[in-house]
Amino acid sequence: MKLNEIKDNNGAHAGRIRRGRGMGSGKGKTSGKGHKGQRSRSGVSLRGFEGGQMPLYRRLPKRGFTNVFRSRYAVVNLSALQKSIDDKVLDAGKPITEDVLCEAGFMRKSFDGVRILGMGELTAKVDLEVSGASKSAIAAVEKAGGSIKLTAPVKDKEAKRLKRQSKSKKKQSAPVEQEAAEQKADDKPAAEEKPAENA
């Protein structure tokens, strides 16, 4: 095979439709737009319009949101680390930081950090300094005699759950306390009333 003999499969590229070039082509005269009507005119955009009825994108329920402040991490598996060490791209004798991984081509500078995942096998003893790592990756690195230092703050899910529970308990107890205070205020004047003296 030669470079000048490489070509796509038959049917990979469809030819451009030439409109308005005679009725024999099937796309002549009205160019496939039909006669009159709004959609035969120029400057009309009816994407998503369904003739006045509630369109699909408004009928469907909406849920969640897109967090524009989210952190984006480059994913590096243990197998890729071991291959780079075997190929002499990474030096296992020195600490492997995110800058070193970036220079080795594992990530672009647009990412917020590196997260190590446990897919594959690691036999080399390495000292890693990265933003995050899975439990299986940490176990595999420590088993090989290395260490992982996490630079990103660890999110304590248990503390967050307890905080949410305490907030919900406060919200539930607030109406009960208010009702008890109102009941106490209503009972106080009745207790202070003295019996009328006989004339």
C-alpha cells in the first residue's frame, strides 16, 4: 500500500445536493421547500417549535444543574505509570509530582490536577504527590513499597451528612417550640385570674 493509494470506503462521503438546478434533479424549482408557507421563506428558524403546543423541551422535567466551578482532574491508571517507568519516561527514584506527569504528557495544563486510579498493576516503588487517588490505587502503591501524598483537601462525607441531619432536626423542632411557646402564653393569663369576691 502507498500513500497515494489510500482512500475511503465506498459511500463514506455523500455528494453535495445541488438545489435549484432544474426539475430533472428532483431538487429544482422550489429547491425542496414546497409552495408558499412560512417554512418556504428565508430567515425562519422553527427549531423546537411544535405549532403552538407545549414543546418537548418544556414538557420534560428538569433536574440538577451544571456546576461551573467544578474541578477537572486528569485520570492516570497504575498500568500507565508502570509502562512509563519501564520505558524510562518517569524516574521511580525521584518523587513524581503533577508537574512531572504534565511534562511526561499525562495531562494538559488546563486540568486542575491528577487523580490516580487502580486499574492495572504497579511493581515499582514510587512516591507520588497528586491531587487525588482511589482507595485501590493507594493500596497498590503502598503494597509496592511506595507512598501517595494527596495535595487536594479530602471531603469528609460523614461530617457533611451529620451537618445535614442537624439542620433538618432544627427545622423540624422550630415549629414545635413555637407552638409550645404560644400555648404557654395562652395559659398564663388564665392562671393569673383571681376568683371574684362575694359582695
